[in-house]
Amino acid sequence: MTPSKAIATSLSPDTPTYLVKIFGKDRPGITAGLFDTLAAYSVDVVDIEQLVTRGRITLCALITAPATGPTISGTNEGALRATVHSWAESMGLEAEIISGTGDNQPRGTGRSHVTVLGHPLTAESTAAIAASITATGGNIDRIFRLAKYPVTAVECDVSGADTAALRTALALEAARYGVDVAVVASGLQRRAQRLVVMDVDSTLIQDEVIELFAAHAGCEAEVAEVTQRAMRGELDFEESLHARVRLLAGLDASVVDKVRTEVRLTPGARTLVRTLKRLGFQVGVVSGGFTQVTDALQRELGLDFASANTLEIVDGKLTGRVTGEIVDRAGKARLLRRFAEEAGVPLVQTVAIGDGANDLDMLNTAGLGVAFNAKPVVREAAHTAVTVPFLDTVLYLLGITREEVEAAEAAEPASSPGEDGKQQAPA
Ligand SMILES: [Mg+2]
């Protein structure tokens, strides 16, 4: 072993450096070949970025100027340029060497992650989003694809813009172009998110459970009308809950089992929960619906927390009343706090997902509130909105890639495949 050099302090801004850029058809050995070529000049590596898109490699290396090695006309620089170009040519690659000084330019203050979900993602919407980031004072430092299915999801690392200003500006473009844009502040908080709490009706499941009960009681139209008015925020939730449950009085308790079998999970629900559990998240649900259904979902999905209203059953019949503490708009936010406390997770590390007006307090209490296929009043008030009907797209907002999700699925296949809506990727 050679004696180690003194630990270098950060690179002086005056130190001559070269950016070496290689582009062309990817194949094994390119990275090793480039650095092997550079090694003849004893240069230090300051930064490396490499990516491969459809078989084409872009490799950028920022290196210190050569101090030793072969020379041409008395300089190492000319020799290094000639050697790199000759190596690249032998490999059928293009090379560019740009001289300068020091490290990369320092990034602007303020860091955000901008996730764009498109279905499809068009050039037009991408142009509008990029222009809007620039107009807000931001610079896109890096863009990469998180997923190609069921939506095209890309994440942009942005510096130099205020996260809240960026969120406001991009929300306008998102609405205009029919894409979803989520803006979150960068930093350790995002990596440390540890608890996800979801609404149930029209979020975790596709149905409104009370409407399933109403179908058995023959009062669907009346119940649906009250539900819609409550979700639009036109009716107090507790009043509307009592009014709707009253319509179910006298219904046979055996209907509870039927309703449980009628519940349809939202596409991506199982993938979302399973992936979150694998990542060590705790996952809970809060529902203005009923424990008779949420308890079964909790068992089936292995949820850590569940809370809902309970339909009172006496002598084998629904009484038309609910028992216990009512889970309403304020109750949902209260339960999020309670779950977070029990899980030992600060609120800033929680994520809440919901679609209705009664989810708003919960969405705004969480560190990240996601409006999922929500009514406009909810979408406008939440941190971020998803308008595609796949629950696992929420994973992309947390920076988790489709590839990571699929690798985890392949390593530990689901016990009940094919039940997760229409989530089978085309072959
Ligand atoms: Mg709901």
C-alpha cells in the first residue's frame, strides 16, 4: 500500500479543472476505459455523472488538470486531450473536453423536488413546467425518470427557488395542461417520512361504503345525494352521517358481510401498502365510514392503524345509529395526530391521502397532504394533488421509483397476485 496523501481540503476556485464529456453507444467497459486513460496523468476526480438513455451513455467527469504524464509541445494538457480523443475514437464515442477552474458552480439556495406525473407526459406540458420553474427563479439541476407505468413520472431537482412559490406557480401549469405536479422541499425530512394515513371511501377503495349499504336498503339515490353535498362541503359531515345512517334502520346485519365482499380496492392500493410496509413505514386508515368494513381491510392489508364509525346492530338489525366517537373532519386530523404519537413519528414526517372535504384538516396537519382524485375544493387546499386513478403513484411523490417497487415485488411476490386492480404492467 502506498502512503496515503494528506486529506485534501475543498478544491480552490482557481485550480485548473477539465470537464470530460463522453457520449455514444453504451457497452461494458466505457467507464473503466475512460478512467484508465486518465490515470496515466495522475488526475483527481472531482465529480462524476453518468446516465444511460435507450442504450446511449452520457458520462461527464470533472477532473483536476494533469500534473504529470505524457506531454505534447511541453504540456500535459495537449497530450491528455489527444489521448482521450484517440481512446474515444477507438470506442466509437464522441468526446468533448472543456477547460475551466474549480468545482461545479454552487447551486442556488432553496432546494425542491418537483415530481411530474403525465398520462401521457407531453412535450408541451414539459416545456410549460420548465419555463415556469425558470420564471420562479429556479434552476433544474437534474431530471430523471421515476416510472413509465402506469404513468410517466419524472423528478426534477430544483435549486434557487422558494418551494411555496414554485408550488403555486406549477399548480397553475398542472391545471392548464392536465398533468400532476407535486413540489416538496428537499432535505432529510423527505427521506424520514414514516407514517402514511389514508382516507378509505374513494381513496383506498373505489366505493363509498354507505352507498353499498344503501343499495341493499333501496335508498341509494337519497344517500348518494347527501354524500355528494357533504363531500362538496355544503353540509356538516356529522349531520349528513346521521341522516344517511338513519336511512339504513331495520336492514339485516347479514348485509354487512355482503358489503365487505362488494368493496373494490383502488388500483395500486396493495402495491402502495406493501411497498410502504417493506420500507418500514407504518400505514393507517381513518374513515367516516364504518369499522364493520375498515376492520376487515386492516386485517387484509396488514395496516397498523384503523379508525372509523361503528354501525349499531341490535337483535341482528342495523338500528340506524352509530356508536362511539364520531370520525368527522376534525376527528380525522385528531386521529392522524394520535397515530403519529403512537408510532413515535413527528407530524412533519407523516403523509395523509384523501379525496373529500372531510379530509382537509388531516391533509393540512400532515407533513405532506395528497389530494387523491379529489373534489376541486380539496385539490386547491392540499399540498399536492394526484388526478390519475392509481394509488401507487403516491410512491413517486416520495421519490420511490417504479423499478424499486417492481424489484421488491419480484424478490417477495405478493401472496394474492392480480388483485391489485389493473396493475399488471404490459409485457
Ligand atoms: Mg373519501
